Amino acid sequence: MSDWVIEAHDLTKVYKMGDVQVNALCGVNILIRRGEMLSIMGPSGSGKSTLMNILGCLDRPSSGEYILDGERVSKLNDDQLASIRNRKVGFIFQSFNLLPRQTALSNVELPMRYAGQARDGKKRARQALEAVGLSDRVTHRPMELSGGQQQRVAIARALVNDPAIIMADEPTGNLDSKSGKEIIDLLTRLNRERQTTVIIVTHDPNIAAHTQRVIRLFDGLVEVDG
């Protein structure tokens, strides 16, 4: 098994808007080790959202090679990408993206249902909620939880399939400073204890300071990696 969970070589992404061609990524090269915790930063329009979508298997590059956990995913079709995404990637979003009528337990079970692994779903979902400190909130619905607790449910959902990487897109953006610090501390602990690779896309240098490495993008290129 390779030391690298992510290998990205010369990634480009070109969008066509009428007669205009937009080069969102212009030859990005990134290597990410297993168990690493890093952040991706850059101003608006730098390409960081495009890069996150490609690394998270939500989109394909226009050219270049992307290898995720040993699998070459650059040329996969939509169904193949969805399968890889469900097995290999856990997502945490700024807006939590929880189903409002479902309990915390049911929300965490969702990735396993999509993967056809529902047999031990409830047990694994309870273990994931326990790992994020919510063993006493399994039957609560999102509206009955604080913002920080909702994000913990989202983290448990991201963890439950034991993914190769966790992609966290501005995970503290909708939280107060105290709850935000608790979420970053939790991600740091899970990274350390489980050796789960965590990639945080953020505008906040205080969040980036908690990670081992910062990748900075500018105009679709890696400006600083370190």
C-alpha cells in the first residue's frame, strides 16, 4: 500500500461559459500522506472549491491524473465516481446537510444504506455518535440539537463508512467561536486517534493553524505547499 492516500498530477479543470473559457485549475500537483491533517486555502476564485470537488470525487478533471487510495479515478464515469465517493470519502459541510425529520442515528446511517451495508448500520452509527460525544442524542432530530451538536452528527456520518479521507468544507462557518473550536479539536482528535486523513477547506487562518500543512491556491495553481 502506498504512503500516499492522494496523488494528483497536473490536474486541470476548464469550464466553458458560452464563448468564454475559464481555467479553474491550471496544472495542480499534490501528494497527501495517509493520516495527514491539512488545510486548503485561497481567495475567492483561486480554484479551491474546484479542487475540493475533484479530490472528493464530485467532479472529474479536464486533464491530469488523480489516484485516491490506490484507485485511478480521473476517467471514471458518474456511476463509478459515485461508488468511489461513497466508499472512500466522508463529507462535512458548513450547513450540516442533515435530514430534518430523521433522528441523529438515522442521519448517520445514510451512507451505509447507500453502500448497501445496512446490516450492522445501527450498531456502527451508534459507535460513530459515541466517538463524537453524542451517545445521549441518538434519538434527537436536528432541530433539537445545537449547531455544534448538528456538526458532530455530520462528522459521525462522515466517519461511519471508515473512509480513506474526510473532506471538511468550512466546517465551522455556521458556528460560534466556542463551538467552532470544539469541532476543530474533535477533528484533530479523530485524526490523531484513527489516523483518518482530514482535508479542511477554509478561509480562516486560525483554523488552518491547527493543521499540519497548508496548501495555498492562487489563480488555479498551488502557490505554497507546506
